[in-house]
Amino acid sequence: MAVTLSDVSLIEKALDQLVKLMSLKHPCIEDIVIGCQRKPEDYAVALSIKEAWEQRGGFNSEGGTVLDIVCWNEQSSSFNKYCSRIARHHPDAFVVVGMTAGFKEINRRLHKCSELTAEQTYVLGNRDGSLDSLFFHQLTGVSWTGEAWRMSQLQTIT
């Protein structure tokens, strides 16, 4: 993660932009699953996303639903169990803290074994220009400084 929890104003700015970006999606995103690596600082950010979504997300920005927070071990020998936990909820969107190695493994598997697409996946974290497969095409996110991005074009969106 590029910022620390002490950078509260940056995280709040990024969260506001993430919720705004997700609220523009049609059909409306109501129910989400949040994912992060199993680190205290990432879990704290996941809880911040949960709070922001439940307060300002969903239909008419009246509060959405967080179905689960799935934390994975970056050194796991199999990411299938994490994908199963995410997919079983049938969320409208999957929101991830950071473009970690674990997320990349989960994303590859998740879009093969569930109805979730990269277009329904949002990342709170900086983009990774090395990702060019179909599993990352249309991936959308918000950098730690609050800048919105999309993988298909690797350009800023506002």
C-alpha cells in the first residue's frame, strides 16, 4: 500500500472518489464484497470502505450493503477458497484494497468461475500498467491520491 493509515485525509479523498465512481454504474451497484490481503493496515482500509459504502453507496447514495470482507493470504497455495467465498454472495461489485499479487491470482480465477467480470471489479490503489490480459481489461479503480483510472486505456477518468 502506498499510503499509511496516518494519511487519513488521502484515504478519505480516495474513498469519496471510489464511492462516487461506483455510484455512476448502471445498473445500480447495491451489494458488494470487499477483498484485501491479510494485513492489519489493509483490513483497516477494507473496514473504511465498508463504512463509506454503507453510509453513502448504493441506490440514491442512501447506503449500500457489504456482503462480506474476504481476506487472503498472499502466500496461499490455492486461491480457489477465496474465490468461492466471493462468488457465493453474487455481489453487484467486488472492491479490492490494492493491486497485490494475491488479488491478481484471485482476479484470474474469479472471472473464470463466477459471473463477476473485471468491469464489476474496483480497486482502491494505484494501477498496474503491466496487466494486459482479458481478466484486467475494463478494471476500474481509484489511486491513493483520489485519481480515477481504468485499465483498458490506462488513462485518468473523471
